[in-house]
Amino acid sequence: MIHYSLVCDKSHKFDGWFANAAAYDAQKQRGLVTCPICLTTAVDKAIMAPSVARTDGEKVSLSIGHPQHQQLREAMAALRNKVTSEADYVGDKFAEEARKIHFKEVDQRGIYGEATKEEVAALIEDGVDFMPLPSVKEEHN
């Protein structure tokens, strides 16, 4: 999984998660990478924010003070609400169901659920295209 800071031609900044760099390039070429604020597809990679080490050795990217912070939070909350209202919740069977959909063993449909780090790594290795579902707390996020 790769994380990019993205910016549209109207200077809206947002994050995107992709299976790998090639997945980003393919989605951008197909017009699937869109700004969550203005919905334009004129999107490019921005300069990445610095990473902060976590106690388990992994890093997380953080930002603060962006003038459109509230709009971005609302867009992420709207995305989460859209997915959870229109997709099927599959719980801890996410990796199994995502793989079935990817390999066309079942009809394509939207799903969401949970997966372990190991399952996520295996999905990436198999070339399954998915993204983290944004988690937006109501306050102080």
C-alpha cells in the first residue's frame, strides 16, 4: 500500500492510498483520481508531509492547519458514509471477499470490512485494488 499527498488544479490538498505506484498511474489515466472537494480529475502528486515514527516502528503521515481542514474532514466523512450506506459489510471476511471479487469468482460489488496487516499485505501482493476507509472522529481529529 502506498500513500500519496495529492493536490488538484484548484489547490485542494488531500490524501490517496493505492496498492502501488502503478495503481495510482492507472487510476489517474482512467480519470478515477478525483478531488473530494471539487470533484475535478485534474489531480497530481503533491510534496509529501513528513512522517512521524510510531512505537511499533511504522510511520503515519500527519498534517495540521490547512485552511480547508474542515472541508476535508467533511469530505472524508461523506466518503465513509457513502461507502457504508451503499456497500456490503463483510466484517473480518474482507480479504477473502475482496479476493473473490478481484478474481471474478463472484459478481463485482462494493464491500467494506476489516483485515489484518498480513491480509492487507497479501491483497497487495495479489494485485487487489482497495483503499482504507477513512475514519473521521467527530471532534479533535
